[in-house]
Amino acid sequence: MSVCRNMHSLLSSCGRATSLSTRIANCQGSKFLQQTTRWSALRILQTCTSKRSVFNTTISFCQKQEDSSSKHGHSVSEEQPQQSEKHQACHKLRSWSFNVDSFGKIVIQTQFNAIVKPVSPLEYPAADKAFITLTMKSKEKDDSLFETVTNSLQANAGYEDEQLFVAVHFLENIVDELKKRDASVTWLAEVPISFNADIQTSDHGTILLENLENQRCVIKSEHGNCHINKIKSGDVKITSLSGNIICKKVLQGNAEITTHGAGSITTGRLQGQTFLLSSEAGDINCNDVYTVKAGIKTTSGHIEFANVHGECDIETDEGNVDVGSLDGSLNAVTNTGNISTYLVRHKEVNISSQNGDISLKVPSDVKTGVYLEASTVSVSKELHTQSVEENHSSDRVVYSGAWGNEANNQLKAVTKQGGITVAVQSWFDSLKLTK
């Protein structure tokens, strides 16, 4: 009974869960609610309130869902703005709803922002509904800009041959006015979770794609950032001319991620057979990578991985390379940058630098063949060496042999101008836990 009363009071505050709250209040003595656990109650509350939540990204968008009772293809306009916590007026310019197949494709080509997320599986379990909303957000206190935009707006959305598409046109002076007043226009598409996505934005239009489970995602932007959150797809391709690419939580599937200029790449967990990541001047930072083979390349940016599981090829000209822990094979090449890694369980490791230093950490019981060549070589005395030779010339040190018995793995590190250091580190120490 206490769980029921708590659910009733909390759900009543959720605008879209009013009917659910009423039903719960009317059946407080039912066996269903008596058997409902506190965890289940919180899950239900979390689901219904997520409709009104703000996306956990660096962008804040307008997200008011179109009423599900709208007719097929019906378009309406919203004239009363909603005020956000930052005192920004959010206007609904147009909205559409469609009856769709569960498997289809959403196509958006726009110079404005674009958001794609799934419709609620609780409200639409058959996954046969899609909603398109065009919104405008501005800091203007009056409605003059909204009225101007509405009068010049030519927008449309349609569904044909299992493909959902949108189109919008403003007069050029209206686009300039939006930029001048720091106003933004956003397409919000809510589609079945299995819909493929083909999203392209021009100018500084940003993209947010989240919680889809489909076969293919193609994301392209010019100068706007691309935000990807919890995507499971067979094939993902993300490209930006100069924007940042941010993948939060999990990106599951084969992926090719490319940005140019000063654009950077930041990811959570990458999980798939193949990954290709490349940038020019921007950094590449990844948390966990579980893959068969990954290729990482940047011209002058830094490359940093927390954990790599699988085979990884890394190449950079001027940037540093830092692999927090490696369970697999690594081929890392840099010109002037430094390279550091912790070899938890390695197979084949080849590390090369022209002018940078190489820092290696290994477990105390590591078993591997080893070849180190640099101007200076420093190896921890904690390692168990077998048939190790160390040859010195005028400016070179060659350290070769094996660590441990039955060394089937190989480690090769060479730097022409820098030095090599090898230290012992336990797996627990690699976690970098602080008191």
C-alpha cells in the first residue's frame, strides 16, 4: 500500500502519465499493486518521466512529443511557447504523426538541428507509429520572431515506401535573422526502434541519435557536433567536416567514424568486429574497445584508450598515444609523439617512434619474447629474464631475449631518438584507484 501511495504521488507530477497515475490510484487494493516491488515502481516512474527529461548532452533541445491521437499525416502548429529553466522560449512550429511499418528508414537533410529517438514501446508496443516535430528555441521574450518564422515557413514531412522524410524551407533573410538572434530550429523524429537512420545536417546543424537498434546508421554533419547515445546497429558511419563526434554509453556494431579539421572523437564503449576512427588535428579518446580489429589514425591529435580488447592499429604523426591496458595485439606508430601502454595479456606488439619516448608496463609474470632498441633502455629488475642480451653502441642500446619461460608472444619497441622504459605493474594498480 505504501508503494502504491508513493507511485501515485510521483506519477501525478508526470504530465504524460496522468492517466496511469489515475489508474494506479483507483486500484490501491489490487493484488497487482500489492505484489509490485519498489524497484518495479521506480522503473515505471522512470519510463514515464523520461518523456519530459532533458538529453544528457552538451546540447539542450526542445522535446515535446506530439499527441498520439493525431490523425495520419496530420500537421498542426503550436503558438504558445514553453519556457525552459534557462528562460528560453520553445515554440512548436509544426508536427506530424504517421502510421508506419516497424522496419523502415528515417531520412533527414537539413541545415538545422536533428534529433532521432525511438517511440515509447509502452505506449506503442506494435511499433507502428512515428512522430515528427519541428521546433524553434530562442531567448526572445516576445513572439515577434516566432510569428515571422511561422509566416515564412514551408515545412513538410511524409512517409512513402517505408521511408520517412522531412523538408523545410525558409527565406534566406529569415535564416540570417535566426542566427542574429541566437535562435535554433530543431527536427525531432520519434520512430520505431528498428528504423534505419540517414541524417545529414549542413552549416552548424547538430545531430543527436539515441537508443536505436537497427541495421544501418549514416550520420553526416558539416560544422555541427554529432551525438550518439546507446546505439546497436549492424553498420554505423559517422562523418563530420569539422564537428566533434561524441558516442556515449555503448556503440555496438561495425563503425567508421571520421572527422576533419579540429574535430575530435570521444566514445564510451565500442563493441563490434571492426572499427575505423580517424581525425586530423582533433584528439581521439575512447573508453573500452572490444573488437576483432580496430584502426585508429590522426595527423596531429592525441590518441587515448582506457582498455583495448582485440587487435588495434594506431598511427599518428605528432600526437601522443596512451593505451591504458591491452588484451590482444597492438601496432602503434608515431613520429614525434610519445607512446605508453600496459600489456595485460598481449600477443603481437610492435611499437615504433621516430623522436618520442616509449613507456611500457607489464605484469611481473609476463612471458614474452622481447626486442627493445633506443638511445636509452631501462628495464625493471623485477622481471624474470631468460637469455637476455644488452648491446651498447655509441648512441644505441639493443635489448633482446625473453621474459619468462615458454614465451610465445612477441614485444618489439623501437625509437630512434627517444628512450624506452619498462616497469612492472599489477592489474589492480592499473585501475588507478585512490583512497
